[in-house]
Amino acid sequence: MLSRWFEKKPEDPAPGSAPGYSGPKYPRHSGGWSVLRKRLETEPGLCIVDVGYTSPSNINYLTNMGHSVFLADLVFDAWTTDWKRGEDEEGKPIWDVQGFLDQSLNFSGRLFDVVLLWTALDYLPEPFVQPVVNHFRASMNLGGQVLALFHTRTQGEAITLSRFHLTPTDDVDMQLAQQFPIQRAFTNRSIERLFAGWSGHRQFLAKDSVSEVIMTR
């Protein structure tokens, strides 16, 4: 886990890669990234959350544009710490949701403009999904945007957890990350329910069984 701010400081050394990458990067067209990139190019000084293993290229790309970056590796944090706190009367596990939020998404009162959530919600334990979305909503400025990708099936090659690396084009580079099992697939209706109460919803069609959306606070 790495959860800290990065801002453009010439004297700062480039951060090293966190463990978990596997294999080469390969490009994927992203309509959502194309839209957000244009905003990042025209609005300096935004606060951004980038979800996933440390990506030095993402940090350098965003800070060189004048933005601040907070890293949060939610999937790794969720599955490498025991968040279960016993069982309820039906034998179902009781999860320490608030403890997870406090550890992984402690923003110390900061508000954000952009969240690069990627496919994290597909891999989180079920009790964490809605609270994570609610926490981001409460931690964003009005007009803030979340870019999220959702698998539409749970079988096949496209379900592998990947890290997304930003580029100055309409593509993002995908790279296999440490493997955690996919937990669910999303439909358009389930995405809308998950983000109920948000003011905007823009969806982008894709050909790889992954749906892209930009949600606006």
C-alpha cells in the first residue's frame, strides 16, 4: 500500500515501482480517459486520486501537468489485510468497513476533483463496494468526476486485474498486476444504482467486455 501525495517538486526523486507488475504493457483505447485528459490539460491545479499499484509514469505525467496526486491501492489493501471481525447470527462474516476506509482512504479532509478508479470495484469484497463509492462522493468537490471501468462478465481473458498507465493519447496502457479474483460483473442498471444521487452519468462503449463510465459529483 502507498497512500501519499505527490506534487511537482524538481528535487524529488522519481518513485520506484511497487511490486505486483507482470508482463509488458499493451494499449487500450479509452473514451473516458480521452474526455478526462482534455479537462486535465485545461484546468491546472486539480487534486486527483489514482487507484492501483504505484505507477511512476502516472505520477510524473500528472504532476508535470501541475496536478496533485494521491495513490490508493484499494484491491491490494482489501485482500492482504484481514478485515473480518467475526460472524453474524447467520454465519456470514462481519467486515470492518470503517477500518478499511480509515486506512486506505484517509484523505485528512482533502477534497478531490478527479478519481481514476479503474476496475477496482470489480475486485473489492462486496461489503466495501458501496461504502467506497459513498466515501469518494463525500470527498469530492462539486463537479468532481470519477472514471470507472466495469467488467460485464466474470469469465475469459479480459477479467484479469490490470494496472492502467496514462498516456498523452486516447489510449491507456494496461499491465497485468498481482492477481486477485474478480468478484462480480456489472450491468448498466447496477452501475446506476451504485452511483445513485450523482449528478451526471456518461457511458462509453467498448469492445472488450469492459464498460466505461464517468460519474460527476
